[in-house]
Amino acid sequence: MELCQRWEQILQQLRPVFGREATFDWFVRLMWGILLNPQPATITRYVNALGLSESVYAQALHWFHSRAFRVDELCRHWGRWLQEHPQCCRLQGQRVYVGDGFKVSKEGRQMPGVKKLHQESADVSKPEWIRGHYFSALGLLLGSGPALFATPIVLKLHDGLEPPEGEAQLSLVEKMAALCIAFMERGSTVILDAYYASGKVLKPFRQHGLHLITRVRISTVAHAPFSPSTRSSGTGTTAPMGL
């Protein structure tokens, strides 16, 4: 019972995002449906998990197209709530985030955003090419000691959809950088894959006061000046050229 009450308290913190009470009520119902549903995620299974009749299916489906709230604002409000959690992982006093991109295969050929995707993986069990969605995700590290968990803040479809008219087509690296800037607080750190170790990420991060932890790309080339030789030139030795 205490767990249920705590869940209701957390959901109530998101009430200001919704412009109508009915829309918020459906949000609470669907969140409970997600928790209670043991089967693959679909709206019909959420409704069944709540014990509701099929007559409310259309209302549940309409919620996802409601104009009484904005998904970005909902994710941003949720992220701000997580930032106040007492178990936030901190590095030099600042919160730590984790981000990555991943591909999800889809069977439907006419689904929006589905396209042919290349899988860069050393796992030979994965096919080289799939048809599916490409998502970018950002989460906040929570936990204590070695037990850390990435709690999701936002998940966005970042490939396969045409940008709105008048907006430039951004690369996946640029979209991840924009996602971090929009949902991270200034001064915090994010851990990303080496795929995002790019000037397109580092430059906007510096402008917005964000820090990046990643691995240097294999293709990276570094140059260092020659060190002066400490050997003395004598019989049988040749002084190094150009030093």
C-alpha cells in the first residue's frame, strides 16, 4: 500500500504539465496500466491490465494525440523531479547523465520512421542490416556506491522522419548534443559512446557549460612535438636531424 501511495505522489508532481484534469487522469491510468501489464507493450494490453472494457480503447488511444500537454515538457518536468532525488550520482558536486543511441527492429513496412539501418556491432548474432527505428535516449544516474542505475528522462525517435519545413537536417551526433543541452543542467556531466566523440558535440557543450566523458575514436590522430635528444654527438654517432 505504501508503494502505491508513493507512486501516486510521484505522478501528482507532474500535474502542472497537463492543461486539463481529464488528460491527467488518463495519464495516471495509463501509467498504472504500464506497471501492471506483464505482456509486450500495447495500448490494448494496458487497458486490459486495468480491467477496463474495450469501449474505452478509443479514449486511451486519443490520449497520445492530445494537445493538452507536450511530451518535451513532460520529460523536462520529470527530469527536474529526478534532479532533486537524494540518491543522485555526483561527480565533483555535479549530477551525472548517461546517453546513447540504439536501434529497434520493426516488422511493419508502412510505420512512420521505419527505415533500413546498419548495425555496427562485434556480435555476429546480429544481422548487419535491419529495418526499424533509431532512438536517442538520455537518463540520470541514481544509486548509492557501486549500485548505480540510469533512470530514463527522455527517449526520442531521431532518424527516419523529415525535419519541419525551414529547419536544417541534423546528423545523429548533432541531435544527441541538442538533446543533452535541452534536458541537462548547466555544469553537469554526461557519459556517451565514442560515436559521439566529435567536435559537433564538444563545441556546443562548451558553450552551454556541459562536460563529456567518452572514449576517443579509433580514427583519432594526435600530434606531439619531437623531444630533444639527450645523447651527445661523438665518434660513430650521428646527431639527430631537425632538432
